[in-house]
Amino acid sequence: MVLRADFAAIQPAAAALRAALGAATALCRAPDGAPSLARLLAAPAHLDLPEGMVRDALIPRTGNPIFMTGASLLPDKADIAWTIARMVEAGHLDPAGEDPSLAIITP
């Protein structure tokens, strides 16, 4: 399910998450350059995330990451668009005209 979101409203928390990820973000990208929250979660020694901010990450059968956080945030707006684009290409998601840059993926 893809929900509309006011990205400006979550910018302060998104900025805090990006700052917490710091240099670890580059270390936790998939080999093809895809953002991978699953890899971030698997490398807690490299992160100092606010407790409860990152809730979960699911990998669909395509191998592309679906990001889910307690505050419905992602490290970067581009990560949302990339993930949705890959899922649309694989036929797992029909964005129904929604703007991917403003989408949040939820269960």
C-alpha cells in the first residue's frame, strides 16, 4: 500500500535520521548501489540511531528493499523513488498516478 505524505512535515525527523546514519549509509548500500535498510539494520555497530526510529525492513521477492520506519521516514527521498520504481518495474506495485517522491511504503 502506498500512502500520500507531506514530505515537508517530516523533514526535521528525516534530517535527524540522515545525520544519525552518517558515513554508515555508504557502507550499507547493496552491491548494485540500491539503498538497503536491511543492511543498515544488520550493522548496528556502525550506527547510532535514535531508539525506535527504525522499525523494520522487508525484502520482497525481487530483492529490492521496502523501507519501513517507526516514524515513516527514509534516509533520502531518492531512496523512496528508487524503491517504488523497481517495484513498479517488477509488477509488485501500481502507483496509480501517485508521486513516488511523496510516497511511503507500508504493509
